[in-house]
Amino acid sequence: MIELLVVSVTGLMVIAATTVVGPRLGIASPLMLVAIGVAASFLPMFESTHIDPEWILAGVLPPLLYSAAVSMPAMNFRREFGAISGLSVLLVLASALLLGLFFMLVIPGLGFAWGVALGAIISPTDAVATSIIKKTSVSKRVVAMLDGESLLNDATALVLLRTAIVAAVASFSFWGAVGTFAYSVVVAVVIGSAVGWLNLVVRKRVTDPTVNTVISFTVPFLASVPAELLEASGLVAAVVAGLVTGIRAPRDLSPQHRLSDSQNWRTVELVLEGAVFLTMGLQIKSIVTNVERDHAGVGTAVFVAAGALALTILVRAAYITPLLGVLKSRSRRAQRLQNWLQGVQEKMNSSEGKQEAFDKLNARRGRKVSERDLDRFAVRVTRVLADMEYFLREPLGWREGTAVVWAGMRGAITVAAAQTLPEDTPQRSVLVLVAYAVAVMSLLGQGGTIGPLLRLITPKADQTATDRQTTAERTRIIELLRTSAETVPKPPHPEGDATPEQFETAKRHRLAVIAAQRSALLDARDHGTFDADILATALANLDAAQIATEMHGRLAGAPGAHT
């Protein structure tokens, strides 16, 4: 017991130290943790370390994916969903099948089905490993695509892994596999949506922020465990619960609750991510020992892993190249439609134009269109224009494509999934080592070079233009805050010294103004009319103002108040 306690405390200290020291040395802390884990694996106390893969798949990944989904800008996720779904499904399938053929050819006696099983293990990018890219100066669109891909591609890979294992020992049914995948995703989405909604219904009635945060720690498991029991994707259920929570929390939870959540979940992320990378390194000795015990070649397995990693990168590049062409074509179409839609929006903003649109819709549909229908149409136009501006403002070129290709790293999900292979799998120890070697080489090779690569290919930004654009965005937000504040009736101005009742009235007015401003900003977020980061800063400022107002209990200037 004491030994386990010492190891745990030492692990936490190592995670904290690498988080502080890594950026100063210009090395991503996950890479340092893997290296430290590998070195520690040769100590006698760690020589037979084995981590149950279910601890990673069912215990660590659900909260990490849930937390990433909560903090992900939902509007950017929606905008990039077409690319994300292709990367999460089509690319995983193509990679797994080609890798299956490769493994069948280079590993004697393996067979295509077991090769596809190993390909499915190696194909998905890792959400924890992808966190390295967020510390670089990469485009926000690239981050959104990589985040979304790593959140969802695990479901495709794990379903494909189960299908390949079944095909290896029995028979394969294409439509059966499609049905299994569809069932896994649909059931997970339903469960995740329900848990996300119920989570907010319950938590907005809990007044203690600490208790509220404790409840939030259970949410990813409340979503993932039932989904897994129904043989659906627990990881997708946790992601969907996180997306629902992230979208609705600013409207349903108080700033104190959300601030508590944010601070505590950042700590959880730091510890769990660090533990994942440390344990990856710690397992190297036991994995190599198993291969040697089976009299298989360690060097050969590493060589196969290097070839597999090169193949995954090539397949990824071959998929990303036409994807960029499709996205560019969509941007060109958006540019052609932009002026026309802006004209429609200007008409909708005038009373005459709104009435004209109202009459046209009535005539076209052959029935009376309500004012509500017209308002929904106006919102749709606003959202489409905002999407167009987003795509045109941050076009994806060869530099962004290179970033998407090279940032697709493998990590903990690959190592954990490999260890779920049945014990009677042909050459199991070799397959586990191949998967492990791919993950480690991907982290060290791609993760260690992604920063210098991006600095090399990224052109020097026009800081003046960037500052001008940021200032324009902030000016528009300030104007929105001003106009939304004006919708709240002002209380009578006190004559002479204000009474406590008048200060309480002023406090309630201030809170009502903040509520109106937050509602306006959240509507703008849903429409996508502002940059996600700038909007998040404005919402954080409103939260701080509300917390300060509620904590002080009375406004500055009240007798005896010094703020």
C-alpha cells in the first residue's frame, strides 16, 4: 500500500514537473512523460507492469473525451462536421483495410482478418496525443477538424476491430457490420443526448458549486457505461453528453458553477493525460518481454511498425489532398453566393423588405407563412452568411493540409485497444508490440517535429491586419452588449444618498443587464457571427462581472463599501 502511494505521488510530481519544464525546453510534456515512462520501465519495480486496457478505454478516455467536447466550440464543430465525419469513418476504414493487406503480407501466417483487426487498432488518431497540436500556432480550422476527428473516430475503429475479430473466427457480413456500426452510433447519440440534458436539469437545481462539480465528474460514465452495456459506443456517448453540456451550460448553469467546473476539470485533464503517457512508457519492458518469451523478433516487429506508420501517413495524405479540393470548391461557391445573401439579409432588416419576403413566401408555399417562419428564415440567412465568412476568412491550403496530415498522431487508444485482442490471437505479443511501437514512434516522430514543421511552413502573419480584424470583432461585440443592455428598463435614479433598498434594486438591474447581454452573446454564438475565442472572452468577462456583483452584495459607492 505504501509502495503504491509513493508511486502515485511520484507520478503526480513528474506530471507537474514536465508540464512546467517542457515548454521551457521547447519539448511537449507528453513526449517527456513517455520518455520518462520508458526509462522507468527498466527499474525492477516496474519490469512486469501491465495496465488493464479497460482502465484506459472505460475509465480514462470517457472523462477526457467528455471534457474536450464540453470545451470545444460547438459552432466550429458543426461547420467542419462534413470533413470530421469523413476523417472519422471513411479514412479509418480505408486505413484499416490497407493496413490489413500490409500486415497480411509482412507477418507470415497472420491472415487478412487479423491484419484488419490490427489496422483498426492503429488507424484512429488519439484525442490525448492531438492535444500537442493545440500548443502550436496552427489554424483554428485545423484544430477543429483534428479535435472532432479524434473525438469520433474511436467508435469506427472499435466497431471495426470487433467485426474483424468475429470475421477471423467465424464469418463476415458486410451489411451486418454496417448495421452494427449504425446501431453503435445511434444508440450512443441517444444515450449521450439524454444524459447531457438530464445532467443540466439536475445540476441547475444544485446551489453548491463544489457539489455541482462532483456531479459533473459522473456524467461521462453515466453516458458511457449504459451505452457499453447496450453494446453501443461508450466513447461516442460521452462525447455527445459533453457537446450537449458545452452548448447548454452557459444558459442553464451559474457562472460560479461553470468556473468551478472549468478549474477542476482542467486539473483532471492534466492528471489523466499525464498518467496515460506515463503508463504508455512504463509498459514497454513487459511488452518486449512477452515478444522475447514467444521467441518472436523484436527488431522485425519494430521494422513492421515503422512501415505501418509510414503507410498510415501516406493514406492520410492521399485522403486529405482531395478533401482540401472539395473544401476549396465549397469556399468558391460560398463566395459567389455571399453578395446575394447579403442583399437578402439587408432586405430582411428593413420593414419593407421583410414584408416583401413575407408576401413572396406566402405566394410560393400556397399557404400563409407566420411571422415566426420568417424569423427562422432570417436566422438561417444570418447563420449561412456567418459560415461563409468563416470559410473565406480561414481558407485551407497546402500548409493547413500538411498540418492535418502530420498532426494525426496515434497514442493511448492504440495501445489499449491492442491489449484487448483475444489471448488466442495469432502472434498476439508481436501484434501488441507493433501497435505500441506505432504509437510511440508517432508521438515522438510526429509530435516531436510538428512544432518546428509548422514554424517552417507557416508564413509570417500580417499582425496589423490581424489586429484590425480583432478590433473590428470586439467593436461589434461591444455594440451588441450596449444594445442588449438598453433593452432592460433602468430603475429610477436615487436623489441624495441611496437607501439599501435602492442599492438592492440597482444590483438586480445590473444582474438583469448581464443576463440580457449573455443571452445576446449566446444567440450570436449559435448563429456563428463572431470569432469563437473572442466571444468566449466576452462571455468570461460577463461571468466575472456577475460573480463580482453577487459576491459584493451591493454596488460600489454604497455606504461602507470599498471595492
